[in-house]
Amino acid sequence: MFGRAPKPIRVEIAGHTDLGRTRDHNEDCFLLADLTQRETWQAPGARTHDVGERGALLVVADGMGGAAAGEVASQMATESIYAHLANTWMAERDGRAERFALRLREAVESANTRIHAHAAAHPEARGMGTTATAAGVLGDHVYLTQIGDSRAYLVRNGRAIQLTKDQSLTQRLVEAGEMTEEAAAQSDRKNIILQALGPDAKVKVDLTFQELRRDDVLVLCSDGLSGQVKKEEIADAVARHPDLAHACERLIALANERGGPDNITVIIARFDGEGLRPVEGAAEAGHQVYPLIDTEMSTEPVPVYRGSPPPRSAAQLSRARLAALLVVAAAALVAWYLFRDP
């Protein structure tokens, strides 16, 4: 199922980031890498290359924190994820997809450790953090790691499908049946995320996968884009602008036309080549958890938010305290009876 494609696969990739209309500095960051050639780039514009035996990497990070801490966190995240893969996956003798997926997840965890340690050592950076959506392409599959609410979409047959799930309060409310997707998109709580790289010593990485087909387009973006531009508009921009650099610019322009309330970052990658199966008869795309074999290494999605328990009245609290005292007294009486002198 996860075998490496023996025939060539070509990928054209473009990325771009923008300040937006209201922020005074850009805390977003992206990184693109050809892992086989050990080349990285962060400049706008499109590049085309064959997906080599070590694959490709695409990362979008959206920083947060006081002063320039968010900018530092997002840059550290992209650099750390690539560096970990360079030190582990590049030297890996076992080239199976399972090892690639594991190394990708490890890379995100390593980035969290580095950012958390930096914040602990620099009081002025306390509270720094960043979202991170990282896509690793190996053969005819893409493997996705998710922290926070940046997103990955797959555009196939003119339709955009969201591959990642936001680690956000509103997403958990939707999953718990307490809110509709439409209401979540309009909620004033939609920017409350449940995880980020940096604030906590450990993170739970959502690791998913998707088989790629010929002419598939992968789109990664920060919430500065997804919060203003609908997925149907993303699919339309990709269809109308074959030049991927122009498609990135058009999507960013759309977000800015709607106020540009946040930094905006987008990566678009188009896949082609004989190494990919045609799209005809393709299975439905979507969020699919990657099944790592070792249960101790399996991905652990963020728990579903189920709401806070209802507050208890003073009378209820008094009854609860009385019940606790009675239990303690009963236990003491039993102990006295069992251990008293005959």
C-alpha cells in the first residue's frame, strides 16, 4: 500500500507569504525542500523537480507571542523540522514509508522541544509558540503532520478537500456535535487553538496520509488565508491560474481584499508523472490517520473537547463535603474495629 513508486514523479511547487493589511510584522514562515538533493528554499516563485528517493518537504508555520517571539518560533519550527529529517531520514537505511512517517513526526516533536527550551531560557520569549503543518512527499503518498490550525487541502478534479483537522476549540465543538461547521467558521472563538509548538514540553502530533494521483494539487496555508478564503475559491484559483506563483498571489490578494486581518502564507504543489496513478476511480480523499505499526509510536490526536461540567451550587458542595466526611469516618471505624486490642 505504501510502496515507493518506481516511475518518475514530477512536482512543481510555489510558496509565498504576505504581511496582510493590519499586522506590523510577519510571524508566518514557510519552507520548501528537495530532501534528495538537500536543497531548501523560501523565496517566492515556482520550481519544478523530480521527487527523488528521499522525497520532498513542505512546511507552513504561523507564529504567536509577544515582541518578535512568534516570528522566531515559526522560523525555528521550519528549520528544526528540516534539520531533524536531514540528520535522521537522510541517513536512514530503511527506506520504507513507515520510517519516513515516523521521522517526520519525530521532526515536529523535536521542533517543539527546541522552541520550548528557547522560551524557558529567554524570559522575554515566554509564551512563544507556532502552528505547524508539514507535508512530506515520498513516492506516490503525502504524509501530513498537524499542530494548530494551519491547513492542508487537496485539489482534485476541480474540488478542494481538507486533509487536516484544526486543533482548535471550534473544531472540537463541531466533532462533539455542539456546533456546525458553518457556525464554527463565523465564531469569534475560531482562533482559539488547543495546541502549538513551544508552550508545552510535549505535543500530540496528528499524523495522516493521502495517496497522490496524477494532476493532484496540494495546498498548505496559514489561517490568514483559510479564515478569509473558502476552499471552493482555493480550487477555483488553482484552476484559473496554471502558473502556481500567480495562483499564490491571487489567493493572497483575495484574503487582503477581505481585510487581511492576519499574516497570509500559502504553498501550492502540483504533481504529475508516470509514477502516479490516474485520478479515474480514485478513492475519496480526506483526513486519514496514518497507522504506525508500533502502538507506542502511533499518533495521538488531541482529545475531543466535551465542554466543562456544569457549576455546582453551594448546597450541592456542602452535601459533597458531608458525604466525603462520612466516608472517612466509616473507614476510620472499620480500621479501629479490625485492629483494636482483643
